[in-house]
Amino acid sequence: MADFRGRPAYLQIADDIRSQILDGTLQAEDRLPSEADLMADYGVSRIVVRNAVEVLRSEGLVVKQQGRGSFVRAQRPQRTRVVGDLYSERPEASPFAASARASGQVPEWEYQTRRTTASKTIADRLGIQAGDPVMRTSYRFFADGEPAMLSTSFEPLAITEGTPVEQPEGGPVTGVVPRMDAIGIHITHVVEDVTGRSARPYEAETLKVPVGVPILAIERTYFAKSRPVETADIVVSSDRYVLSYRLPVPPRND
Amino acid sequence: MADFRGRPAYLQIADDIRSQILDGTLQAEDRLPSEADLMADYGVSRIVVRNAVEVLRSEGLVVKQQGRGSFVRAQRPQRTRVVGDLYSERPEASPFAASARASGQVPEWEYQTRRTTASKTIADRLGIQAGDPVMRTSYRFFADGEPAMLSTSFEPLAITEGTPVEQPEGGPVTGVVPRMDAIGIHITHVVEDVTGRSARPYEAETLKVPVGVPILAIERTYFAKSRPVETADIVVSSDRYVLSYRLPVPPRND
DNA sequence: TCGTCCTACTTGTTATAACGTGTTGAGTGC
DNA sequence: GCACTCAACACGTTATAACAAGTAGGACGA
């Protein structure tokens, strides 16, 4: 391995392979040369080729599978969670189901719901006191049988307790907007705070993605005027999802 | 090192340190025990402790500095890039400057602009042909002197060529919406496609973040009715930024 | 006093070696 | 023809060893 500028060998090898991926010499799903091959090709030890491939893995360009090899990862996410249109054009029962159907997939989900009390974080987001009763619902969404999205939502029981829509699922109406409408609360807007971070072990396991891959974490809160009526933590694999926000720009009035 | 269920030692050590970080035993900015200390503490070889710390690094919980040590990373992003309000309430010159001022920071930016031709990707996003001339502008935004956001924008020269707003910066008007207004093109909406991925080497270097930390990549396109008039690739560190989208939910009409 | 140098300590890089675990396909026996 | 076995091969884990390179603080000389 020629040593340019003292740059470590494993970075040079990573550069080399990366450029082959980016210029198309190595295509999506192609198998990289095995570690033994790379050792021979570049004349380095196994630890160097492992470091090189690890760099590409942490960049999300490559996935490794024990026993099979390392593969160029399909680059672009296949699914889109469209947000703007969902809310503004037809508030359907479930944003997830709507976006899944829009891309021709079969949506499924499972959920667990229970009464609990609000943590400080959740209380702050809902504008209530820590310890106030809330309805907590954990969802796990599947698209075409594959786990796709996790969501945990919280509603103040002060709003829904004793109404027909106390249960988020299984009642006569589903979906936050229609359910709240049914009890005379009209949702005016929704705020989504989006961050990116690495998948935590529980999330990686539940979403069936490799540990450490970047995920998108969304804090979504529905408001009726200035009053929060539901908040949720949503996690999607950024491998598989693009969040697409469509925002209106009103005409200027000057 | 007790060996539970055959789970690899480095994962157990990572679990151990992770729980110390999450429960506050190790606080933000605290130095982890050195590799030599961890080797002695757990009775394992250096490669094991390095693997363990690498796991935490890839999860974004720890940063390493050669010669100094490994440190618990400050967790929560401090800055918010507010999106919905910017477009819907007052289309200001620069979304970046507006959001920076909103959080009490001093916005600065540098840019390079030049004529070029559209790649296939950009052409698709702008609804033009690959090879058509475009104006390309690369921005690097700073907040309080620290690099905060990268952006590369493309405008079809078919729209702006020969007009006073051909140059995105330095002309009589700045900002996409006002500039397009000035030549009679009224932007109706903007689409932001958000993905998360690991920082690429160039981005890590330019944003001064450790390699491999998750970043948010935004493809933003401005539309005048159905016609795209500008598109940009925006990269922000998810360490430092939350994207906050505020979306209206119209009243039901059924 | 101040700057330089040196040393101790830290993580970074690389080599060699061995064994574990998961995958795959060829070969074998029924 | 089919199922099972097994060997070859892939990556996963761990040990030992050595030197490189960056940092910080103390010793030392001007």
C-alpha cells in the first residue's frame, strides 16, 4: 500500500472503496471483496481492512453480514412519509396508513394502550402537571410486513376521560383529528420537531436495523389553538424513510 | 470480565458505560477512564475496550480526542431551525438568518456562486434537462462564529438570466421569495425532504463535527405553482439543530 | 518570569495469531 | 429426488505487541 502523506492506510482504502461506490463501479447490493481479498489486494493486515470497511459502515455506505460478506447499501430510502399534504388536504385517520397506501404498501400496526401519569417531559409538552393522568399508546407500524416506524403517544385524560374516544384505538372513530373533532375539540395545527441520532439498542432491535444507523426522531404535538391535545415520540429509520414536508408560502402583501 | 450468555465482552462493557452515562454517573464533558484503566478494570485486552468505546462513539454518546481521552458528549441540541413559521408568517430574506436571530444568535455566512450546468439529479428536481445552465451557490452559515449549516442551491438560468436578480447574493434583493417576486414569479409553496445519515468526511470537516455523527440532510425546493424555481441541498448537524415544522390542520368540512 | 524541552500519558495505527459463529453450496446417503 | 452433513469461506471476537502522534504538565535554562 503506497503511503500518501502519512495518511493512514485504512483511510486510503476506505477512500478507494468509497469512490468506487460513488462512481458506480460498485453498485447497490454488490458484494465488496472479502476481507481476505482486500488484505491481498492492498497488502495490509486484516485489522486495516476491517477499519476501512468500518469507516464505510459508519458512513452508511456499506452493511456487513456475518458469514456472507459486506455489501453496498441501497442508497436512497424507498418510502416517504409525506407530512404537509396529509394534514392540509385530507386529515385521514392515520398519517401512517395514508402515506403507506400512497406508496402502494399494505399498512399494518400493533399497539398497546394504558393509563399512566405524565413524566415531566411529557407534561411540559402537553402543558399539564407532571403526574397528571394521561393515556399512553405505543404503536409499532409495519409496511409490507417489515417494521417501519415506532410511535408512543400521550393524551391528557383531562380531555378524553369519560368520552367515547377515550381509547385511541378500537373506538367508533380513529385518528387524533377526527377523534378530537368528535368531542368538540378542533385541532388547528401540528408541530413536528425533527432530530437525527443513532439508533439505540432497543430501537435497532425493534426496527430490525443494524445498531448505530442514523434514525429520525420526531416529537409531534397536535394543538387546538394554543392548547396541546396530543403529543407523540416517533422514530423511523432514515434508511427507509424520507420525511417530506410541504409548506405553503403565502403571497406577499407589501 | 464475567461472561453473560456469551454476549461479547465489548458489548457488555459498552452497556455498562452507557448506563453510567444515561443515569448520570458520568456527566456531560466528563472524561471516561483511559483505555489502560478500562483494561485493568474489566480485565480485558485493549482491543476490547476500544471496541466498547467505539460502540458508544457510534451511538453519539462519546467523543474521543487523541492525546486527551474520551469524553461524554453533551446530548441535547441547542438550536432550532424553525420552518413553518418562517414561510407562513413573514417570508424573510433568509430562513437561516431569521431562525438564528429568533434564538438570539449572530448570523453570518459566506458563499460562492457560479454558473454551471445541471446534473441529472438537479435537473430532475428542477424539471429541466440535464446540462441546462443553472446558477449554483454554495453557502456556509455560521452562528456565533461556529459553522452551523451548509447549503448548495441551484436556480435555472432560464428563469433568472439577464434579470437584476440573476445573482442570488449581492443584488438589490436577497432571499429566494423576494427575488422571484421581483421578477414576477410568485412562490406558492416549498417542499422539504428530510433524511438522516452519517456525516461524510467533507461535511464533518466543514461543520467541525466528529466523523460519523448523524446529520440531517434536507432537499428543499421552492415552487411557483407546479414549477420548481430553486432547489437546495442543506446539511445541518443533528447535534446542534432541531428542525421544527409547524403545519396547519384545516377545519373539517364533512 | 517566560519560553523551551522533555516526559508521561492518552488515543491512533498496524501486525500477527487464534478461535467463534453464521452462510452457502457441494457431496453423500437414503 | 431430497434431506442431511460437512467443508470452505465469510465476518465476529479477542489477545499480544509495537510504534506513532497528540496533549499536558513539570523541569530546566535563558
